Amino acid sequence: MHDAIPLPTGVETSDGGGSTTLAVRRAADRFSRFVDALAAGTVEAPLPGGGRTSARFDVLSAVAEDDLCAARLAEGHLDAVAILAELAGDPVAPGQYWGVWAAEPPGSGLTATRGPDGWVLNGLKQYCSGAHSCTHALVTATAEDGRRLFAVRTGVPEATGTGVPEAEAGGRGPGCVPVPGTWRAIGMAGSDSPDIRFTDVPATPVGGVEAYLRRPGFHHGGVGVAACWYGGARAVARVLFTRAEQRADPFTDAHAGAVDLRLYTAGTVLRRAAEEIDLDPLDKAGAAGLRALRVRTLVAEVCSEVLDHVGRATGAGPLCHDERHARAVTDLGVYVRQHHAERDLAALGGLVARGPEESR
């Protein structure tokens, strides 16, 4: 159990004051406390499709409204729990902190080979959120028979933050090492998402070839990310609503009304999506992909509009003098770029117009 996250070693700072390192510590501390609360039963995040998906999305939104970087880590852990349940993997144990490292941008990636002692992973994995705080991760890699998902032990000891020196707790294994200098972010700095170099890392397969992408829960998880964006938008809007409460001004009120309308729309769509997931958790109707594209696109547009309205209504003042607001604005602007803009709009249009096969 993590009581407090120490400053991680090997994290590159974006300035001489160590702001990135402090952001990583802050998000990792909130992440670990969230996971510990899940294990203790004081916080609930039901699995998607079990009848309480809306409660799951509410939890993600609430964490994001407090800290988007912590929400990015919490969403990864909850996604890992859901994936392991869906693909019959070993369940997450207390004291484990999981990430899902499945980004596959162009360039080198991970390869998986099977030897006499089992599977091992080699190569470079990019955007590994929670690199210095996740004890375990689900990782995509290319094997001889196709793309697979694997569970790995990252080398970060469960004893981190409990007063046990890292060297005594086992330390980071030499085969799974963050690459210095690959995460110099300003927005989402606390998500701690550097590249990680894998060298003969033992791995356990989870599901079969392409099972990670083909399962219905892949799309349910995508809606969960949108719930985080929605929480981030609510955090950005806070300063505008506070200003409107403090004084009557027609222009401020107009922006507040526009923002309220958009947040109401996004919240309603997320609740509707949760109801639809609960009605068809195995996606027998084949609607999960279309639903996820619609929800993510709408919530992404809401985030962009909220950022615009709040900025126009409040000016530079809060960005210069309110550190929490400035961080929320910067983090949301980066996080929502997981939506692929016109590329996702084109995918949505093709799916609506020609169906899943013809639109490819």
C-alpha cells in the first residue's frame, strides 16, 4: 500500500525548478490512494456492462475534475482490471498498480518471442503512462502470429512509498527501463508517460491474437476516456462559474450559459452511453464502435468549446495567477488530443454511411 509517493528518480524536468517531477509525484500519490481505496472497498468503480456503468463513468469524471493526470493513471488501472476480467487473465491483487501501454505510433515497437521459458518482450514502447508508479502493465506487442496483449511486471516495487528502500524491495528490473528525456511535457506532465525500453522482459499472454482490439470492452473503455475528458472540462469551467456567481455581467453570463449547455449535453450523452452498454455488454448488436466514436467526438468538441468560452470570458488573469486552473487548461488541451480530430470524424462518417465493412 502506497502511503506517499517519493520523488521518482530518472524523471526529466521541464524546467530548473522541477515542475514536471512535482507533477508526477502529485498525480502518482493521488493515483495510488485511489487504487488503495478501490482495494479497501471505500471507492467503487463497477466493471463496464454490469448494470452500473454510469457509476464507473462518474468516478472517472470526479477524479478528472480534481486532477486530469491522476485520472489518466486511474483510467489505465481500471481499464486493466476490466481487460483482465474480460479476457480471463489473472485478477488484479491488492498492492498492484496497473497501466495499459497500448499506444502504437509509427516507428519501432515491441516484439514478442516465445522461447523454452515462455514469452519475452523486446523493443521500445512509447507513451507508457505511470512509468515510475505502475507495478504491472498490459502491453501490446507484435508476435510471429500477429499482435498480442501481454501482462508484465514493470520492476517498480510494491514497497515504493512504504519506507522500504527501493534497492531492498527489488528495484526496477534491468529489462524494463524508462528512457530519460522522452517525457518533457508541459500538458499532462504528471501522467509520467516516457518511452520504456524492454529487454528480454518476461510476459504472460492475455487473450489470443488481436483479442485486445476485438473484444467489446475495447469500445466501452474508449467511452471511459471520454468521461475523463468531461471531468477535465468541468474543472476548466469552474473559474467561469465562480466569476458569474460573484458579479452580474451579461457577457460572462452568456459564456456561462453556453458552457452549461455543452456540459449538460456531454453528461447526458455519457449517461445514455452507459445505459446502452449495460443493455448490451457483449455488443451483440454491433453498435459499440459507432457509439464510442460518437461519444468521444462529441465530448472532445465540448471540451474544445469549453476551453474557448472560458478563455474568452475570463481572459489571461486566471491562466497567469491561478495555478490549478492553468494546469487544468493545459492538461485538458493535451489529453483530449487522444481524439484524432478529422481522422475520427471521417471514421464516424464512413461507419454511418457505409457500415463497418465498407467504410474501412
